[in-house]
Amino acid sequence: MGYWYLAIAIGAEVIATMALKASDGFSQHAYSAVCVIGYIIAFYFLSLVLKTIPVGIAYAIWAGMGIFLISSLSAVVYKQIPDVAAMVGMAFILAGVIIINVFSKTVSY
């Protein structure tokens, strides 16, 4: 269940962060509510993840996938296109998440 909870935590964090941008400094109340609720859900499920997955591994995957997904969605939704250096950096982050999941003996399924 740890990885399902991690997927929920990542999804909630991505939604909350996208809503944070849309909240325009918390002046848009609906987006502000989505942001706050999303972060509560994200941290709750991340706390459940830590019962079965080591904190360093869980956080690396959570943060890495969050960075990759938010950057990708921001490019589409907000037209915030990253430059080549940023895309290369994000590719390395994604590669790191894949390497952790495929090759690390620390990760248990």
C-alpha cells in the first residue's frame, strides 16, 4: 500500500501546488481552499507512506516526481516553458527516481 499512498500524496501535492499559483496570493478563495486541502491530503498520505518506505526514499520520490509533474503541467497550463538547462535537470531528477525504484535495495515492494 505504501506506493499507492505515495502516488496519492504526489497527486495531491501537484494539485495543491497548481492551485497555489491559481490562488493569486490566496486572493481567489476556491483555489486557496483546494491548495490547503490538497496539502493536508498530501502530508497525511506521506505520513502513511513512511510506515512502510524509508523516509529518504519516500521523500526523494515524492519531491522528484512533484518537481517533474509540476514543471510539466506549468508548461502546459501557465505557458511557463523551462529552458534547456532546466529540462536537462528535470530529466536527471526523473532518471534518479527511476534508478531508485529499479535498482535500489532500500526500496521494498
